[in-house]
Amino acid sequence: MSAAAPDYAQEIQRSAREILARTASTEGLLERLRAEDVSRGAWDAAAQAGWFRLLSGEAAGGLGAGPAELAALFREIGRHLAAGPWVDTVVAAGLLRDHADLGPDTALIGYLPEPGAVVEFAAVADVLVVRGPDSIGLARGALAMPLKSFDLAGRPAQVDLTGATVEAVVEGAEAERVAVAIARLARVARSGELAGLAAAALDMSVRYAGERVQFDRPIGAFQAVQHRIAEMAVTRTAVDSALAAIVTLAASEGTDAEQAALYEYAAGEARTVVLSALQVHGGIGFSAEHPLHAYIKRVLRLQAVAGEGEPLLDLGGRLLAG
Amino acid sequence: MAATAVKPLADRLDELRDWLARETPRDLPYDLDARFPRLVEWQRKLYDAGWLGYGWPAEFGGNGGGPTDKVILSVELARAAAPVPAGTIGLEVIGPTLTRFGTDAQRRRFLPPMLRGDEIWSQGFSEPEAGSDLASLRTRAEKVEGGYIVSGRKTWTSWGQFARWCGVLARTDPDVPKHKGISLLMVDMESEGAQTFPLVQMTGDAEFTETLFERVFVPDENVVGQPGDGWNLALDILAHERGPLVVRRQVEIAVGFEGIVENARRLVAAGVLADDARLRERVGRAWAQLRMLEAYAAGLMGHLVHGDLGPEASIGKRLVTEVEQAVFELGFDILGASRGLAEDAVPGMNADKWTRDYLYSRAASIYGGAAEIQRGIIAQRVLGLPRA
């Protein structure tokens, strides 16, 4: 699906890192997350940089990029813990812009893949896209009830479509094709976010272990701490490599079951990394004044989002059935 | 790098796969003494067919080609479940070192018979008192007219009983800091005073020997690099073998996993293994770990092409070890009541093989630098944490 050059993903990564460092700095992260639902500076810069048309075809003014570029972008979004309906706007809306006018690039988009699903930022979304039995459409008059959440960078909501009208924009087999692409690419995006969160947690831990002095030396000089952080680097690499495998599956004929299994695996590994980061930080890491808990809670939510069924178990069952 | 004399191996994959499907020996005896001559034969066959020369300089018996050719060949061998050639230590450890640091005379003398399997090599690094702390090795090489007199004891010498030559790390200068007084010497194992004693492992195999050197003479021309370079050569050797090892081992583990899933089906069908959630989850997780590792190895190939793989190879070593141990533990656990038996309760279950493979996997976090050594390298040399 991507005709992009192999180094295009690297270019996206560089540009995303530069834009997010400026607009969603991790200095003052907690203040930023408390002050606004959506990291507005980053959001507007993203619109200007064309991120919300990353996946759109050229006819819709898009960049026609593929899963590798998407993964690179979301790795940076995770690393900077930028808040907003990134996945739905970049992936669902990005693909639908080929079919429908979804308004300005800065629009906040929510995507409801099935009735009853939790949609992030649905309460503040400008447009709600709904997957129906035989179509994908834009809902008007839907009710979004915010859910309380530990996640500082997400604003989950329960969507009630009673009394809403849905105007179909894609129908039939094409709707099915788009819905499948959205599901696959959303998994790529979330895996990228997990990889970025794990990388950030490792970096924070290396920095902290070099600064925090106990027993007259930086704690990072103690072998017990060094070995824990070394294993974090190994597990972080496992998350990155699982991400690469998920990208490969999205770009090829890999089955949904395989991709879902790899996502569950990646989320579990990312969780191991952020929890190790907590151990390295000790008491300060457990304090709400330190930003680490925002990374931990985000990973836990991303892992829960994957919790439809038990993908690793299901895949194992398939392999055993032959 | 030598000019490529023949078509690149990457362009001959179909041909190689056909050849391997046809020629791979399938009836090798398990007993090592009977097996080893067959492995030598296999190496000669690979060489004579023109496959084994890939990645080796054309002027010293190779085919030329690039640094990834050797990795491609080892991956294809693993994929075909073909045996590793007899001279693997020469091919993977000593040969590459001679290619980079040897003299032309050394390359001319040693590489051609090493490639063809006419001369088997072993590696004399570890000692009974110098394992993880390799630099504290005690084997001495005393300077005499025209060469050195080597005395000391080595251990974990892979296939030492079959080796004609041994690459030995020995202390040539006891008066300088321990990392600086070590040299790499090529010792002729037919010399007077060189002896090997088979060392049986917990798997029951004797792949290793203890190797004793009692006043063995080694001529000056058999020193690799300069006297005192030994430690840096050893680090270079260990770092260079980690990347290719991960790429090859990853394929071997994947082949093992296929056999494990097949065995699980057999055992479920025979009613001795429950196809329950616990089994399914473990199979699914092992599959995911292998896909992860495969993607990691694909990235590693890029670094091998550019030759820019540094201490981060230790991350790969940790990853491959973790996956290997998880996969072969699964292969062992599904044997149920037959775990640890060398008898089959169900025809074809191969309890003997899967028990051995499981036991062998436990060595993965010990050989080639123990897990603790890898963690130290990652912490200090990759992440830059302070030394204690």
C-alpha cells in the first residue's frame, strides 16, 4: 500500500521528534496533561505537518504513506506522551478522507468500531465516525459519556447512539475493506505508541540512575541496578522488534489473529519495561509529582484496549489445530 | 573486500535451497565419534560444491563476496535442518580473525584447509580459573629463540579432540596490566606436550575437552597480530560472532518450534497432553517471541552489511537466549510424565532429543559471555551507566 521510499519512515521520525520536542515537551509534562485534554500545540503543528493525511491518498491531498511511517510517527507520539485522539484521527479519518469530507485537518475525530466500544476523546470530538453493519458513516447527535480514567493522556468515553443519525460515507464491500484496514493500522499505531513509551521509560531510568546518589555513589553504579536497566534495554528492544513484525504483517498478508497476538505480546513487554522503570525510580517514581506514572498508566490502558479476547491463546490454539 | 568472483549468494538462493534439499545428510549417527567424520565429509561437500567459499577472500580459497554471505549460508543450512559443518570454530571464530588480522602468509597457509575441512580448529580461551574473568587467564607463553613455550590448561575447548589446530590465548607478558600482556597463538595440536581430555556435558555429549599444554613450542610466525594484542582480538572475535550467531540461532529455534508444535499435536492425539488454555497460551507466546526475534534479526543483517555492530550485539544475545530457553522449555514440558526419560511413551515423541535440547538451551545464558556479562556490557557500554 505504500510506495514510499524506505528512508521515508526515518524522515517522518526526525520531523515528528523535532515538532513534538517543541510543542509537547516532556519538561512540565504533568502540567501540560492537566491543563488541556488535547495537547493543542502539538495537534495544530501536526495538522500543519500533514500527519492527519499521512495515510490518505494523493487525491485527498495525502502523503500515501504506509505502516512503517505510521509506526515511526506513533513511536514519537508515545515518547512525548502527547495527548489527543491521535489513532482515530490519523488512522480512521486518514483513510476515510479518501471517501468523505471530514472538515479541516485540525478536527478531532473519534471512531466507534462497534456498538458499545469505548472511544477516546469522544466527548470532545468534532466528528464521530461509526462502523455500522454494512457501512461506515458520520454520526450526528450521539451522546458521549466520559469515563473516569487513571490514564492522564487519554479521555475515554462511552458512546450512546440512541437518537443519533448516521450518514453513510462508505458502503458494502468497500466499507468492510476500510474497516479492516483501520483495525490493522490502528494496531500498528498503538504498537508504535507502546514502543515510544517503553523507550522513554528506559531513557528516564538511565538518566535517573546516573543522577540519584545513595551510599555515596550514583545508584546506576550498583550492579543490581545496572542489570535491571540492562534487561529493560533488552525488553525495550523486544517491543521495538515486535513493532517491526507488526508493521511487516500489516504490509503483507499476515492474518489479523497473528497481528493481534503480537500486539498482546508487545503490550506485555512494554508493561514490564515501565514497571521496571518504577522500581529504578523508587519512591519518587511512585509519587504523583513525578511524570513516570503517566507513562505507566498509558501503557496499562493501551494493553487493556487490546483485551478483546485472548489473542495469544487463540493463536496458540490455531497453531495446535494445524 | 575481495572482488566477487561469482554470482552473489543472495541471487542463488533457489539453487542453494534445491541443492540442500537434495544433498543434506539425514542419517547422521548421534554418537559423536561416529558423527564427526560425517560432518567433515559434509563440510568438504559444501566446499567442493562452491557454497562454503562465500564470504571468504578469493585469493585464499574462497569465492569472495560480502560479509553477509556467510550469514546467508548459515541461515539456509539452519532452515534446511542441515548439520553445522565440522570446522565451525575455524569458520566462525579463527578464520574471520585471520582474515582481518593475519599476515598473508598465515592466510595462505591456514585458510584453504580450514575452509575445506582438511584441518579442524578449536579455540583455547576459557580456563578452569578464568571463565567470565577471561583476562585473568594463567596459560603462559614464554619467549624463546624463534618462538614461545606454552604451558597451561584450557577448558570448554569445543571439539578439541578432533582439532588439528587450536587458537590459544596465553600470557606473553606477566609484567603489564592483565589485559595488555595476552597474545593469540596458533598451536599445532600434533606438537609434543599438547593433550586433550573429553569433557562430558550434562546432555551426555562430549563436545568439549580440557586441553593441556606442557611446554609446547609455537613458532613466532604463529602469533596472530602483534604480541600483546590478544585481549583486543578476543573482544573483537566475541563481538563479531554474536551478530551472526543471533541470525542463525533464530532460524534454528524456529525450526525447533515447528517440531515442538508437531510433537504437541502428536501427544494431544495420543491423549497424554491436554490441549488446554495453558498450552495454547504458551504456544502462542513462543510464536510471538519468534516473530519478534525474526524482525530483530532482519534489522541486524543491515548492521552486518555495514559492519557497524558494536556492544549492542549483547542485547541480541540476551534476546535470542531468552527465546531459546522459553521455546525449548515448552518442548520439554509437553513431554509430561516422559520429561527426563530417554524412552518414548508415544511413538515418535522423541523424549530423548527434546530433553537434550532443553538441557542444552540452559547453556545459552552461559556460553559466549554469560547473561551477567552481557548485562554488564549493555549497562556500561551501550547505556553509559557508571562503572562500579
